[in-house]
Amino acid sequence: MGANILVIKLGALGDMVQALGPMAAIRRYHSDAWITALTTEPYAAFLEASGFFDAVWVDTRPSLFNFGAWMGVRRRLRDGGIGRVYDLQTSDRSGWYFRMFGARRPEWSGIVAGCSHPHANPERDAMHTIERQREQLAMAGIDDVPSSDVGWATADLSEFDLPNDYTLLVPGGARHRPAKRWPQARYVELARKLRNDGHMPVLIGSAYEVDVLGAISAAVPGAVNLAGRTNLLQLAELGRRAVYAVGNDTGPMHLIAAAGCKAVVLYSHDSDPALCAQRGADVRILRRPTLDVLKVATVAAALDNSTPGVV
């Protein structure tokens, strides 16, 4: 096996966080190797800061008909001296990378047909992401895979001028899956309760969620709106320092939970915590058939509950 290792993880945020344990295990197992991550632009700086990789390559996602760009990708793969690939994405796209190597393919851990170290479990899609990737690595010879640890993800938060007692609220989520969102009015009610209890509500979300976060902060004087203002390292630091966090089943809650924050994550039957639940030192999952039936009092009580798990 050649000295160079390639780890493929393109996204999304929740999956990226849950792959940090496998990445740490790969780094430890191949302690003397040159290890490169292949990812997408939103995660490049995050993975560079992790210390798991000697280099980070960015997949610019060229269009199907951008022949020149695809030839550049193929050349980089073939000329990289890669001896083994850990495909933690296991998607159609990462399968294309496998085929780009041609006849001189490296050892490959993944699910693409013809790979040397297949994750040969027909029930893999019924496993939680973390257990699935642990089993995948075990089949490639790596048995000791830790939980995701973001202790290395530190950042300066002074620009936000936050008090010590703040609670993170994460009311966003994928626009095409509205059933995964707790109603905006409930977040307003919870933010008001938190403010009255002496916990400043701090709203977290992407620039695409500025309308939702703006409406909540406008309705709750004193709430802090950080929509589109945080990078991933800052988000981990915010989670580490927060008293509580409440949010929908969305990517930032994975990072906040992994940072050790006491977190309550809200699930409808539109997603299954058995497959994708946030993991961390202090996480509670509240699941209801539809999130509009979930009351603020129930969520507030879960913040005081000392027993992690699914309720």
C-alpha cells in the first residue's frame, strides 16, 4: 500500500460532524502517512483546523459537461500517489472518483462495486451513521473509532459580545423539508421565556435563514441574531460555552451537541433519530409525529431533564 491516504467527505454538516471520529481513527492508524481530505468549500477550513489532514482538496463540483474540469480532477487523483481511499461519503459522486483512477485503482474502503475493502453489510442503510462508519472502518482493518470530538475547534467570540448565560436557538433547516421545523411562533415563545429566566437567546442560522431569525429576534427584545455571521469553528465555540441549545434536526445542532452543550433536538416523523440523531455528552431528542403539537412547556422541561435519550 502506498504512503498517501485520501479521505472523501463532501458534506453535509451533520454528516461531516459524525465523520470526525472516523477521521481521527484514520489519522491514528496511518500515523506516518500523508493524509489528504477531499471535501467541498464550506468544510475546507474546518477540516484544515482539525489536525487530521496534511492537505485538503476542494471538490468544486464541476458541471457534467465541464470536460476540462473533470480531466483536472482525474489528473489530481491519478498523480497523487494515493495508496488507499476511505470513502466516507459513499455516494454516486464518490463512486465516480473510484472509476476515474482507471485500471490502477488504490485500495478503497466504501461501497462502490469492485472496491478492495467493501462495507459488505446489506443492512448498512438501516444503521445510525456513526455505527455504520465504525463498521465500515472495521472491515478495512481499523477497529478503534472514537466519538466525534471538536475540542480542537476553537474560535474568538469577542465580536459577538455575549454574556455568560446564553442559550442557542437553531430554528432553521432545509427549505424543502418544512416538516422538520418547529413553528416560528413557538421559538418566539421559548425565546421570551428564556429571556425572562435570565438566559439571553442567541439565534443561529445560515444567511438563507435571515428572514426566520430576523422575525424571531424582532419579536423578542434582547435576543441576538447571528444569522449568517458564524463560521463552523465559531459555532463549535458557541456550543461549548452555551448554557443550553434548542434546535430542529439540522446540521448546526450536530456540531453544537458534539461540543458538549446540553442540547434538546426536535424531531418530527419526517426524520428518524435511530439513523441520524445528534450525539454528544448531554443530548435529548424530542420526537412527535408533527412538530406543531410540541408545546413550549415540554421543550423547556426537557432542558431541565438530566436524562439524555429520545422522549
